[in-house]
Amino acid sequence: MTNQTSPDYDAVIIGAGFSGIYLLHKLRDAGFNVLLVDAATDPGGIWHWNCYPGARVDSQIPLYEFSIPEVWRTWTWSERFPGWEELRAYFRHVCDTLNLWPLMRMGSRVESADFDAGRGLWNLQLEGGQSVSTRFLLPALGFASKPYIPDIPGIEDFEGEWCHTARWSQEGIDLDGRKVALIGTGASGVQVAQEAAKRAEALILFQRTPILALPMRQERLTREDQEREKHSYPALFEQRRQTSGGFESQSLEVSALEVDEIERNAHFEDLWQRGGLRFWYHNFADLLTNRAANRHAYDFWRDKVRARIADPDLA
């Protein structure tokens, strides 16, 4: 830690995910002396740590990307819902295109951050004994940067291999022909289950609360198709800013209870076939606020799922 009056940096950003990278880009262009630090060895935030089987976005392209023109004009995706490997390549492309690497210190964990009220500065201690001072400290840590591991008696004595999806081995874990127990059916649990079921000898799923999964309708994307659509990206990105969930449109303005069963189910079916999160975000206005409206959506979902279950006792 230095004793100079002026700080080492105007701003230090912690985290190299979407928020951190965007902050770095904007502050650098605004003339600030800025540094980004991250414990990970590569940018991407959650997409550095999430490398479990099936890990991919649930928001379709091009909604799930930066609106920075020099970035999207020089990048194309291979899938409608890209996976973690492609997200990592995308973040490297962003840092290359915007020339951000000189301002980034990867593989550097912040061990402490103390505010010096007398000097009006933050003093950061980094892993390895390095220290930096800054006027502004901007943590861009995300909401899922620290995994939660339940206090399960005996888990430390488990003789097999175990890990949390948020800390999946970067070298991968071989599931082929093995018995796999999966605890939890959140987003990562659903994604792992789909892939593990294809490879494991047996998959046992433990869940406390059943969840509702929707069809993704994954599809391959060509460079030619994306290039033809890029003229509409600026308007799409602006529209995305106006919606509560960051999607291309809001829910309908009509209640699910104001239409008859035929019209209601026809709308449900259209969203179901289009896939993704549309079934929740582009549906009737009161789907998430009115129990009766929500019940109609649930009954539709239930009938779709039951038709796929061969065991009548489970259905």
C-alpha cells in the first residue's frame, strides 16, 4: 500500500463478466485510468466458471450479447442458444476487438478492500501481496459468483467424486458409464440432467421442489442468416432496454381470463412451439400475478409433459 496522495487508478473493477467488461470499456473511453481484476484466468464471469455438461444461455441470440457495434458487427454465433465454450470465445473476441487486455489483471483475487476516509480512497490487497489504491471501487461480482453448498452430513467423507456445478473441473469430469447422483433441479440441474442421462450408467435425481421446464427449440445459425439480420440489431437492442426482462417484447396487455379457451390455448401452443422463455415473458399480462390465469398455463404445461411420460404411475 502506498502513501501517495493520488491513487494508482481512478477506478478498479472487480469481475470480468458482462457488467465488468462493459464498465471497463465505457470508463476507458471516457478517459478514466481504470483497472479490471478477476480471480479467473480468462474473462467471461460465470461463463468462465460454468463449464458443466449442458451449460448454455437461456436467452436467445442476439439478445444475449453486447450492443457495442464494433463487437456485434464482427461476430456471429453458431447456435440460437450458445453453450459455455462459445461464450468464452465471445468474451475473448470482445477483449480483442475493444483492446481491453492491457487494462485487465486476470488470475488476481482481491483479498481485502479497505476505505481510507482521510484520503477518500480505496486500498485493495491482491493475492500474492500486491496492493493498489483507487478513487472508485466497482464490484461487478454477479449474483451467482459464490456457490452455495448445503450442510449435508457426511458429504466430506464421500468416497466418490463430487463437485458443485459452479466449480466444475476445467478439465471436465468423465460421466461415461458411471452412477451419477444429481442434487437440485434449478437451471444448472436441468441442464446437467439432460447430458448426464445420455452418458451415465444410472442417473438418480434428488429434488426438494419440482420445477417447470420448457422446450428450448435449439437450432443452428448460419453466418449468412445473421449478417442479413444485423441491420435490425440496433432497434432490437433498444427495444430490449424497454422491457422488464431484457427480451425483445413484453407480455400481452390482455388477461388470460378475458379470452376463451380456444384462443388461450392457441396462444399457449404458439409460444410452446417457438420455444425458450417466451412462454413466461411473452404470455398473457396476468400469468404471474393471477392464480387462475397461472393455473391455465400450468394445466397446459402439465398436459404437454404428461404426454411424454411412458410410466402411467409417474404421469
